Amino acid sequence: MNKQAWLMSLTVLALLGGAVGLLAEIRVHQKLGLPGVKTHPVANSIRLEAELPDRVLNYRSQLMDTDDVTIKTLPADTSFGYRRYLAPDGLLVDLRVVLMGADRTSLHKPQFCLTSQGWEIDETVETSVRVQKPQPYELPIIELIATRIENGNRTSQRALYVYWYVAADRLNGSASGMGRMWSMAEQLIRTGVLQRWAYISCFSPCAPGQEGATFARMKEFIAASVPDFQLYPVASGQSLTSRE
């Protein structure tokens, strides 16, 4: 190895060491940011419970328990909220919240969960829902269209899965998740505050050929329900971040 290559190697190692040291120092002194969804404490637990509305439009709802596998798999300070909504004509919408704590691994790509539960994702679309309160804005969402797989074979069962992310000061609806990760890292380094992101999802089964009609109704449901449990944005004319 010549002198120039040796010096370059030392420089790279020094930079890497400095970066690791900086991240370690930030992690020790980091503060957890506020959530972007309504919550209340859970008795005798470090978890919170996300507060989802009892009624949305003409849907009645039932409070549901998060399954044990999810609770045991995700970090101990992960918080949840889960309600099942049913329209008079039988349309079902499962609305869930997964809120990270100090461990950012609480949030993961929903594609892994869907495929592990026997669904094959046929289409992924980045789009938005128009929400009127507390101010008119476009809520960025990701729509997944999936087919049920049983014994390795595709069935006639179809489903729509819609999701997005919200923190106390930001929205994100990017399937890649890179913008959300960059925002988290940038704010942590700049302020020492770890953004507390919540992952929101809606799931509705439907018959083949009814995907478009079901998605239209899901958008109406989302537009009506979001102002009742999501804290960002507020009615102050904030500039909204969507696809970053």
C-alpha cells in the first residue's frame, strides 16, 4: 500500500469512527418526540393506546385487541390502536395504529405482514385523500391491492390495504420510506429529538371487480375519521409534507 492510499484509509476510518461516536452520543441524549395521534396511557404499562373514534359516518365499531404475535415481535414500548368498523351493508374496515417508541424498529414495511398472512400484493399505488378538517389538505397514502393465497394457489378473495405515516409535525405517504427515515435522522442530529412516527392502516376485503368501488368508500371513511384521531396538521395553515 502506497502512502496516499494509506492516508486515505486512515481518513475514512477516522470519519467512520467520528460518525459512530456522534450517533452514539446522540442516542444517549436523545428525547422522544410527541406522537401525531391521540393517545392515553395504559395502566401498569409503558405503552400508550391510540384513541380511535367509536363511530365514523354510519359505521358502527368494535374495539379489537392487537394479536399476541405482533405485541411480542415488536419492541416493548410500541403502542397500538385497533378498531373494526362495519357499514350497514356489510363493508368492513379494520383501522389500526402502530406508534413507535424510542426503538424505531416498531415500524416496518406492511408488505411483509400481508405476505406472511397469505396475501399476494398485485398493485401498489401512491395517491392521496382529500381531508377537509382541521384545514383542507391532501393526505398522502399508499394503496395496496392484494389477492388471497391458500395452499400456494391464488383464490377469488381480494382486499385493499391503505396506509400512511404521521408524526407531530409531518406526514409521509412514500412506499420507499426513505423520506421518513431521512426526516427522522435529520431532526435527531439537528435537535436531539427522535420523531415519534405512527403507522396508520386501513384494511377492507372485497369481491373481485369491486376494488374501485371499495377504494372510493375507503377514501370517504379515511377523510371522515382522520380528523378525529390524527393531531397533525392543526388549523394554523401549516405547510404539509407529503411524499418526501
